[in-house]
Amino acid sequence: MMEEPRILTKEETLAVWRLRAIQEVFLTAGCLRVFDRPAGELREAYRVADAEDPHRLSKLIGKYVKRGNGYVRVLGNGEGGAFAELPDGVTPGEVVDDLDFSEATPLQDRLRELSRTLREAAPEDSGIEQLAGAVQAILEACRPENEQERFDQVREWANTEVLGADGPGDVQDMIDRAYQFFERVGIYAKELQRGFSADGSTIAAMLAIRAIVLARAELADDREYEMDALIESILYLAPGSSERIEPIATGLAARMVRLGYQEAVRQGAESLKAEGDGLIVKALNGESLTYYQALYPAAAYELGAVRVGQAAASATQDPDERRRWAKLAVNAEERAVRVSTALGFALQNLDGSGIAHHVLWLRRVREEKGDDVARLKALDLVENQLFYPRALLPVLLNEADPSD
Amino acid sequence: MTNQPDPRRSAESISTEIGLELSYFTDESERNFLPLGLPVGYLLLQWFAEGLVMGVGATASEPLTDKVAVAVKGLRTRVGRLFSRRGGTPQADARAEEELAIDTKEALDVARPQLGGSSGDELTRAAEAYEQALVGYLTGEGMPAVDAVRIAQRVRSEAGIQLRLGW
């Protein structure tokens, strides 16, 4: 017998509200930072527009839609063709420019609104106050110069704690300092990720540099080579020639491939991928309540593998190697995109409507095509689309014990 | 537990093991590949079963290594054919799955009696050669070795279940 539902106490209602607020803050910030802010805002702007008018794209078939500095021609099968300029003969009636969301900031707007609501709703609640403070910090880290400042911090450590540091300066001393530097970069990347204080692409570049340089050092035959591997790379990133760290990561990977350190680059890229893949699996096997929080960090590792793979593919002269690198990069990108899509899906479905919709859909599939097909579709939502953790499979398939 | 062979269950199991690694089977520009997870599971199961039959029949004039090399080429062609269909529709994907399910069942039905009389050593040698070849094929497509080994082991183990071979 199922128990009668009971009315929640005031404390319980507040606890549920708090949990939902934490989830909303996390997912909004996650969608904003998983790749980079412009990409996150643009995707969210499209999602909002689609939700408001689900048929908007079908109304645009054959039209040239302005996007960024170019145009996308929407085709009937859901695909699109990109154009830098309008082809000859296109008439003004065929061009649509009111879908240009390049200036829209729906995610930051949502965070601002959340910050205001949180402060108003529970001024006496220290937990909520703390959450509102965290939202404020996330918003402050959205300044245009934020990503450069994060890279400047890494460069400063490289200059003051390795290259210009006091000490004997012998081989062992330099090796020790270099390892300390890379350990610090690794911790910093995780801190930035935890606080949503940098874009995924910035964090991915830090992780990528760290992975390929450490792999090269590990493969060095002796201490001299080990030092060269570490210090050469730090010398590559320390000067202030670039505002962003991403080109440094790809430049370093390409340079290493050109200099013959392909094996080290491969090892570094695969270690990034293994970390990202492992985090995805861990999230899938973990708690439902913290699933998306566990999934989010995987994207930066996958993006790191994308950057390294793409750079190596462009640097190698061997066509087979190029193909292998490209495939590694595509696979990592695919995973990063799925993590991002899963976060977007969760943000859109905070009220649980998404899972309710999927449960009904799977029930229909089961009625029409049988248990096996329904189970495969449910597995696809979990294992491939990453929308839910494995613990929710019985719920999706309506096999969960109601008392669970 | 059932005694009835169930190739679909094995193809699903291989497909789940492959999961998001499916992109390595296809050209980098291809994105809409998820409906092909199960067909790839069937394809690998069929390829492995056919390989075992060929492998246990290896002779000095036609050694196992030559047979494996030919089989890998064949695998590349079959995978290419599966993914190269343009404008893939759900109907086309369903048809590919159905055809491969039939072919796989046939390959398993043919292999079972043929392998029944083979020695354990011969079977193990052939299975190892084809498992290794699959690892080589997958790493050659850019897949990290650790994932390639995991997938090849799953294919071998599922083929063993369907062919009722104990390894």
C-alpha cells in the first residue's frame, strides 16, 4: 500500500526550495562556463527562443539567418549551410536578422535574477546568503578581462616561482620547481572549475599544457632531458605574447609534435581523455541528486583532449596519424558537447517535466515496439545522451519500486 | 539463464560497451551515428564469429596472420559501408539493423557446428589473433588502447557466449 502524501512542514519546504536554488545556480553557471561564456549564452538564447516558439526554425526553411559575422541557410532536413557572405542573387526577403543573439546574456541575466531572489527570500538564512554570495562571485568573474587575468596568474607563477626564483638553479632544483609549478596549475584549474571562475576552454588549456608537458618529462631518458622538457615548455608559456592561454596550449602541442615528441603528446591527450571519460562514468554510476555536479568537470578534460588532438592533427605530416588525431579530437568533442547538452537539458527541466516526458515516451515505445526497444532507448538517454544517471534507469522504464 | 542463443542480447552488450566510442568507427564529419550502435554490435559479433571459423582452418600455406589481415580489411569495408549511407533515415537505420541481425544469426548458426569439432588450443589461438586484430583496427582509428582492449574483449566474450565456447 502506498502511503498517503503528507503536507511538508515549513522547514521541509524551505529545504526543498534551497535544494532547488542550489541546483538552479549550479546548472545556470555550468551552462555558462562549460565551454566559454559567449558559446554558453548563445546556446541558451537559442534554447529560450525554441521554447517560446518551437516551430521558429521550420518557418525559416530556405532563408538566410544572420548569425555572428555570417549567415546560416536553414535547410528542410534540419541541417544548415554556413556562408561568410550572402550569395549573389539573394533577395532581402530571404534574409532574417532578428535571430541574432550575439549580444544576449540570458544565463548571466538568470544569475542576476537568482542573486536578487535569494537575497530577498531568506535574508536571515546564512546558507542562502552564502549561495547568493557565490552567485555574485560567479557574475564578477564574467568580466571581459577575466580569462586573461587567469592566464596572467599562471604566467606570474612561471616567472616568479620557476624561471626567476632564487635557488641553486641546478638540474634537480629546476625539476623540483617545475613540478611544483605544474602541481599548482592543476590545483588552480580545479579551483577555477569549482567556483565557476573561468571558462571551460581556459581551464582545458591549463589542463592540456600540464598533461602534455608532464608526459614528455616522464618519457625523458635522463634528468637533463627531463629538465629540458619541463623548462622549455614553461619558457614557451611565460612570455606575455598572448592574451589567452588556449593558443599557447595548441601551439605547444603542435610544436611538440613537430619536434618529434608525438608519443608524449599522445600520452598527454589520452590521459586527459581518460580523466574526462572516467569522470563521466563516475557521474553515471553516482547519486542522482549530484549527477550533474559530478558530470560538469569532465567537459574541461575532454576539451583539453580536443585542443591537443586538433593541434597535433594539424602539425603532423603523416596522413594516418592526422586521421587518428582527428578522430580522437572528434570523440572528445562529442563527449564535451554531450556534457554541455545534458546540463542544458537539466536546466530546462528543473521542474522534472523532462523526465516525466521521457517516461511517457518510453511507455509508448514499449507498447508499440516492445520491452527490448524501450530498454535500448532508455539506455541511449543515459549512456549516450548523458541526460540521467544509471540509477534513474528503473524510473525511466517505470520499473522503480514506488517506495524507493 | 536461457539455453537459446540470443545474438541481439550480445549485440546490445557490445553496443553498450562501445557507447560513445562509436565516433571512432566513422568519418570525423559524421555526427548522426547513435542509431548505428546496435548494428555495429551485430557487425562485430558477426565478424568475430566468421573470423574464428576462418582462423581455425588456418594452414601452413594459408597462415592465420594472412587470414586476419584480410579479415581486418573486410571489417574496414563493412564499417565504411554501414556509415557511408547518406541522408540516413530512421527507416534506413532500422533496415540496416534488421539485415545485420539476420546475417549475424546466420554466421553464428554456421559457425557453431564448424567450431564444435575444433581443439581448445586452436580456438584460443584464433580468438586471440582476432581479438588482437580488433584492438589494432580500433587503435588504428585513433581510439586509446585501453578502450580498444575493453571493446575487443567484450566482442570476444559475447562471441564465446553465442557460440557456447568456454574461454
